[in-house]
Amino acid sequence: MSIKTLNKKLRNNSMWTRIHFDPFFMFITIILLIYGTVIVWSASGQNVHTMERKLIQVVLGLTTMIVLAQLPSKIYEISAYYLYIICVLLLIVVDVYGQVSKGSQRWLDLGILRFQPSEIAKIVVPLAVTRFVNRDFYELRIQRIFIALIVILIPTVLIAMQPDLGTSILVAISGLIVLFISGINWKLIFIALLLIILLSPIFWFFLMQDYQKERVIMLFNPNSDPLGAGYHIMQSKIAIGSGGVYGKGLLAGSQSQLNFLPERHTDFIFAVLAEELGFIGVGFLFFLYLLLIIRGVMLALRAKNYFGCIIISTFILILFIYIIINVSMVSGILPVVGVPLPMVSYGGSSLIILMASFGIMMSIDNHR
């Protein structure tokens, strides 16, 4: 065997042993996770048990991301339909046998593992719709769009029945983003928006729960019930406004540390960040998000096929939408829908699924 042949074999072997990930994307992600962990430490009142679980969530999330990044990207395309079927079956099981928590039936408790199948739909639905629409092989005709809408509708309805309006809307958006990026006709988009407007009264009177209607009403006049339905948003606005430019200091926020702010380490953690670290702390968070999104766009632009480009673009756009919805919700611009702040809020299922989407993105880029 010649030296040239031996070197070639060694290089080929090193390709299999090398860990696949994007260094810059990984670095920004880790910084965001560290930043979020520090804020959770403050928001939870320095609760050791909460911090232990948060660290476990971070480790599981990073492990999931790295493992999924090693798999060939073709696997995600081939298995998209199977994952979709499994996800729908799990959602049906949840609606029948799921664990009830805070008035909603969203969880499956397997003893050693407790998770929300609705979170899985945030990844599975875009994969299935992208595989079905696949612009590498098909034209985006009206028939395929109609079937794709049914694919989106099934898990959306199952999640809404739990009831979990916020997640169901996000799952629907994740699927619709795929159609939008795939090049759907603008006339169809206009018709869809018109139908949503026309059907909104039916949605309001017959489909929305009373507490969901209250959240919408409180958006316009939280002072009408300052100690009830409007309490969350009023305390959140006070916390954000009192932070100023420099903030009150870590562990020194009056609204969060004195328990005026509800759900302060989960959905409303942005208010804690704004109060304690001020405009500078918020600006640093947005800067990190911006770097992550720009890097994601770069990965999408250099994808070698439509499937990879659409999936990466969809996941990055979903990340952007999550950020906008959470910040707007906490600031009183949108109704409270229970969307966590990505990589900052406490929550295992949402973090692991988000990190899984990052792993799929890096897999598509590294195996192109």
C-alpha cells in the first residue's frame, strides 16, 4: 500500500470521526444559554432545585443538537412522513390519556419522562410539509397546497383541543411559513387572510375559551381588572419600565424578587431581564439573537437543495417569530399566549425542541 493511498484512507476515516457542527452558530447558542441560565437564577429567587433542572435542560438540549447534527440530512427528508404520523398519534393519546396541568391536558407522563408532544409538532410539521411540497421535484400547484393545508390542520386542531391556543397557532404558522418560502402565489395569501378575517367572529364566539377571550380584552384595557386578568401584563409593564437604561442590578429587581411578577422564570422572564439589566441587558440579548439569525440565513443561502434551504429558512423564521411574540406579549403589544423566550425561559420541552431544530440545520449544512 502506497503512502498516498494510506493518507487518503486516514482522511476518509477522519471524516467519519469528526464532529459536525457550525462553530460560530454553536458559540452564539452557548452564550445565549449561559445568559439565560443567569437570568433564570435571578428570576427563580436563587432556587437551587430550579437551577439544577435548568442545567439538566441545557445539557440535554446541547446533546440533542450535537447528536442530530451528526446524522446525514437525507435522514430527515426520508423520515419526515413517519415522524409526522408518530406525532399525530401522540397528540391523539394526549387528548385521551394526557396528564392535566393548570386546566390543560398537554402532557404525557411516562414515569421517568414527562413531555409535551405538541412541542414535537413544531419541528415535524415543517419537515412533513417541506417533504410534500418538495420544490426539487414538484411545482407548487393548488392541489398540493390544499393537501399541505390539511397536513398542517390536523395537528393544529389536536393541539387546540388540549386546549393550547398559543402552541396550535405556532404550529400552524410553522407550516404556513414553509408554503410562503416555497413560493406560494400572493393571490392565495390575500384570499387566506381575507378568509381569516371573515371567519374570526366564528372563531371568537364558538371556538375560543373564556380565559382566551379575557386575554384579548385585557390587551386593550388591562386597567379594567388590575387584580385579576390584567394583573400579569400590568406588573410586567411596571418591571420593564422601571429598568431604565442600566437596570436595578442582578438579583435586585423589586417586581421579580418580591414576587409581584407572575411566571417570572418562564413566560415573563423578559420582564425580569429588562428590570434588572435594563436597556443594555436587553440590547445585548437582541444582539446575540441577531447574530444567530444572520448566521442561520447564511446557512440557508448555501444549502444545496430546496429542502435544505426551506427547512433552515423556516426554523430561523420561527425563531424570529418566537422572539417577537414573547417580547410583544410581555410588553402588552400582543395577548398573552404562553410562548417562552427562546433559550432564556425555563422549560425543558421547548428548549430541547429548539435545540433539535438547530441540530437539523447544522446537519443540512455540514452534510451538503
